[in-house]
Amino acid sequence: MEFSLDSFDGALPVEITIDEDNGRYMIRKSDTSGEFFNTPKELIEWIKKHFHEEEFCQPQQFRFMLKKLDEYDVNGVF
């Protein structure tokens, strides 16, 4: 599952990837730096701690992503 969110602080979107098949859990920030995680749970916790909806051009997309990540965290699937 991938999410792409436009932020106010960069020209490139924030990209969030949870790829269970290949064990890839990562975030590419709008400044092209990134974060890599060993588990989806670590990625979700990082997002909740470091990202806030007011940073994004469309806050509803951020809220939708959080909802989907919460469902994934509880059920283990999207």
C-alpha cells in the first residue's frame, strides 16, 4: 500500500510505503530524505509522532491515510 500526500514544505509529495511482500516500510519526505522501518507498526508510530494534518495541502487525505493505517495496525491488512 502506498500513499502520496502533497505538503506545504516541498515540491515533491510525501510518499509512504507499506510493502509486506518485500518487507519495505518507508517514508520519503518532501525534501527527498527518508525514513526506513523494520515493521509497519514502527512506521505508523513514527507518522503519528512526526506528521500533522496542517502540514499537508489536503488535510482530508492525511486523515484518510491515518484511518487506513489504524485499520492496518488493528487488522494487519488494508
